[in-house]
Amino acid sequence: MNPLLKEVWRAIDPERLRTMFLEMLDIYSPSGKEEDLQLYLEEHLTAAGFAVTRQVVEEDRYNLEVTMGEGEPWLYLVGHVDTVAAWDLDEYGPKEEAGIIAGLGSADMKGGCAAMVEAFVALATALPADQRPSVGLLLVVGEEENGDGSAAFLQKRRPPWVVIGEPTSLSACFAHYGYLEAGFVTRGWRIHSSLPELGHNAVESMLRVLLHLGKDPLFDRETSGLVYSIRELSSARAGFVVPDRCEAWIDLHLPPEMQPGAVQEAIRLRAGEGKNFIADLNLEVSFDFASQGYRLGEENPIAGELDRIYHKLGMPLRLDAFRSHSDGNLFFQAGVRPLILGPGSLETAHTADEQTSLAEVVAAARIYAAIALCPPPDGEGALSTPLPSQ
């Protein structure tokens, strides 16, 4: 354990962190509209003495990057500042009660971002410049849509390790599920709704296809490990008629070893069987996004350091696989090793009840600071020349 850690932990200010977290939650920052929050964070980091670099993603959208120490960072703390759209624009802001802070993005992942910023400020406050570790802080846009912020960063830099503060209830996830997005469209014949036998109901066909798909062993939640959710189901709206079009979207989260291509083929085959029991079935199946999961393994230097860090904090270290999609998949595909670890839980993320405890956010700041002070794994003390702009 780094002997400087005690000084850094002493520099972490829970009240400063609480104030920043609440102020971040009070700034609405859905994907595509992150600039107000980035301006706030830029001001906060600049006031702490950091030189903040803006990395333009597109007009009025940019990542924020801060580094410390000598040479290229071996590790970046990575957080996304965007959220999903608010359930209610009058009710998205923070609420605090008995140490629990609720609000849009409190778990996913403004709590993680606040903890990372506080960890960085504490490192700079407690340590003279020549004793600061070679690490970076990256606050990205666009994770909730297409990951364009992280993709822009990866065009220029690919550090050996990143820690991404997605909500894991502080479990350390060295494994990550893959993700597949499947789209289905059925088409029928529109007719007055009092004469359904003369038309073809696209909604009825869709329901029958989805029910048939759900009977495949691949979708048995008890045995396959695959997690799927029918996210959207919508039809053409044209008054008092049999609908002639229906669209459905399914989210599929794949265990780390499961290949997206194999799942796509299984879905196409199973859905195609619908022609055997649905007369005149007109069905289109598409896959708009696919990402392979990964398993880094728990026998690595970072895992060993985490065991000591959690012991020093008096906390049990839990290892898990991150079950949702995140920018971790992008980093892994680019050759970077991502650890997913953050405050809050997926159970409330993206819901009107989203929340996390201030105690978890403070603990996350201590964990992030301790990881930053870990000795770089062998051969990872510096990076090669940053990748050229593309």
C-alpha cells in the first residue's frame, strides 16, 4: 500500500464532495445536451489548479481530460456525464434524505463522476507535483446513446487501464456482458377494425413471433445466462383500423463468453419459423448494434491491490461481471483493460427512483484515489506515442 495514501484520504472532503454531487444533479445533462454540466466541471477542476483539455466530439459537445504526473498516464478514471432523458422535467433534480441522494443520474453515473473528480482534487491537494501518479481523468459525453465521447478519445489515446465508474454497488467488475440490439418489423394489411378477417394484423403477428422466440432455450433465464428485455413495442396509428405495421426492439445482454454473431443467427432462425404458423407473415429482423463481452480474469495486479484497499477501508471486496452495456466494451475492443466499479446500483438506474448513498460516493472517491496510487503493472508505466488524430 502506498505510504502517501493516508495523506490523500485525509484530503478527501466529504462535504465538498456532497455539494458538488448535488450541484451536478441539479444540472440537466441528457445525451446531446451535456455542455452545461461540462462547463460546471471544467470550472471546478480549473479552480483546483488543473489544466483542463477539451476534446471536441461535435459542435457544442466535448470531453474533458485532465492528467497529472510524469509521462503518459497508465490509468484513466473515466466517467460519462450524460444521462437518459428525464421522466419529469420538474422532478429530475436532487433530493436528499437520511444519507440517500436521489435524482436523475445519481447512480448512472454522476455519483461516480463526482467521486472521480474529488479523488483527483485530493491527489493534487495532498501531494507535491513530483509525487503525483501518472494518471488521467476523462469525463465523456454520449455514453447513453452511442458512446461517441469515448470513441473520440480512443482515436487519440489507448491507456493500458481504465476504471469506469458505472453503478456496481462498489463491486469490482473485471468481466463485462456483451450487448446486442435486435429490431423486428411486421407488416400486414390495413382494414376497418370491424372486419379483421379481411386484413392482416401486424401487432398480432408480432406478438406471436415474440412468444415463439421466447420459447427458445437460448432465452431460458434459468439456464442460458442470456438476459433479454422487450424494450419497445409500437404500431401504426391510423384510427379505427387493423394495424398494418408493428415494430419491436429487444435488448440482449450476453454473458462474457457468448458470441453476438451466434445469437444473431439463432434469432434469425427462430423468428423465421414464424412462417410455419403465421399465414402471410411479413417479417424483417435487423441488428443495429452488437458488442462482444469480455473477461479479464481476477488474477491481475489491480485485483490484488483492490483486496488490500478494501481491507484497509473495512469493506468486503466483491467481484462480479457488469451486466449492462457500457463504454467498457468500446475500451476493451480498443485493447484497453477496463475495470467497472462505481457507487449506486443498476436496480434504480434509468428509473424515476434512481438513487445512491452519499457514503458509497465517498467510499468510491477513496477507492479511486487508492487505485491511482497503485504501482503501474509491469511494463505499463508509460504509453507509446499517442495515436494520431483520425
